[in-house]
Amino acid sequence: MFSNVIEMEFKAGMIKNAIEIAEEMRPEFSDLGYNQFLMINKGNDKALVLAVYESEEKQQAALPKAQELLGRLKDIYASMPERQGENVIINEVY
């Protein structure tokens, strides 16, 4: 399994807008082919996105669509998101 971890920081007071935009995009999330998606509100207008894919190849195939979706938030970012991709060591669902 392969994960994408994306750290996002929004302009002051814009986290609610970010959540609303993300909710509107949810029907398109299935186009990305991941196994799991989490968006975590870290407070202080920051969010963490975690997407888990079956493989790095599936993540790479989803990259253009993922970039398009993230681009829809560009007007409310305080800074451009930082993305890291890593292999998943343990993934347990209880």
C-alpha cells in the first residue's frame, strides 16, 4: 500500500470554506481510486489529508485528478500544500 500525506494551511478563517469545498468535491473522490481518504482539521486553519492507495502506481495514475481537485482550493491557501508519498507499513481496520 502507498499513502499520500498532504499538509494544508489556509488563510485565516478559511477552514470552513475548505471543508465546504471538499464536501462539494466528494462525488469526484471515487475517481481517484484510493482505498481510504481522511481529511483532518488540525485547528488554526490547518488540515491534514491522508489518502491510501493499493500501490504507488495507482497513486501516480490518480495524480492529475488529485492536483485538479486540490487546485480548486488555491484561492484560500495561505501557502501551497506540502505532499509526501510513502509506503504504508501497517494498516489495521478494527
